[in-house]
Amino acid sequence: HIINGNLDLIKMFSAANAKVTERCQSAQTAVRRGAKLSSQLLAFARKQPLQPIPVRLADVFDGIDVLLKRALGERVEVGFDFAPDLWNVEADPQQLENVILNLVLNASDAMPEGGRFVVAGVNTPGEEGNAGFVRLSFRDSGTGMSDDVKARAFEPFFSTKGVGKG
């Protein structure tokens, strides 16, 4: 709150300087993301339950599209391929955005020379009495994962990055 408040004051005192205002807004976005990450880490540590609500996936990706493209950089082409009649899903939007951003950052690391990153969503009907589901897939043209990394990929806090790198 202190950092955000001071950024508001800087913007107020330098309203005529568009560059300062823009940088303050960028810093405030980072402050909000940091606060959200802290909240997520605390929720994980306390085993706080998710708060799922009906979510339209296209809206989630529209909301973080610029962030995804910035995280991947100009060397990576981003594509979306959602079924036009894609069902809503029950998800905690903040947790979903966090998962998506982590996948994007990992994909970016796997494509140091550039490449393509595609997110797709399709409806998958259920079988005899079972509800259907939405399959959300992420595909990149990166280097892939070794079998050892695949075995540990879903462990909390697991990383292949060295100390200070991730």
C-alpha cells in the first residue's frame, strides 16, 4: 500500500510529464501483481480453498493478452484457437491466470531463438451420464522436457532454473 500510495503521489505531482505517469502506472501494475502473488503463496501455504466461478476462457485470455505477448517477447508468435461455441468453465480466475502466465514463461525459456506459442480450447462431450469438459491446451515449438523434468513438473516450487534465475 505504501509503494502504491507513493506512486500515486508521484503521478499527481508530475501530471504534466507523460513518461513519468506511464512509468508509475507500469510500476503500479507490478505492485498489484506482486500483491496477488503474495496472496497466492499465502493461500498455498494455508491450503486456502479455490474460489471457482463460471469463467469464459476467451475473456480470460483477452484480459492478459498483452501480458502474454510481453512475457514471450517479439521473437515468439502467439496464437489462439478457441472453438466458437466454447463452454464456460468453473475456475478461480486469479489462479487460472497464474497458471497460464507460468506456462507462458516456461515456453518462452524453451524458445530462446523464437518460435510459436498456441493456446487452444475445445469442448469435449462426456460419455453416458458423465459431464463434458473443456480441454485447454498449450503448444509451443520449444525444446521440450526431459523425462526427469516431466516426472517432477507438477511439484510445487519445482524449477529447472538455477539459483537466482527463476
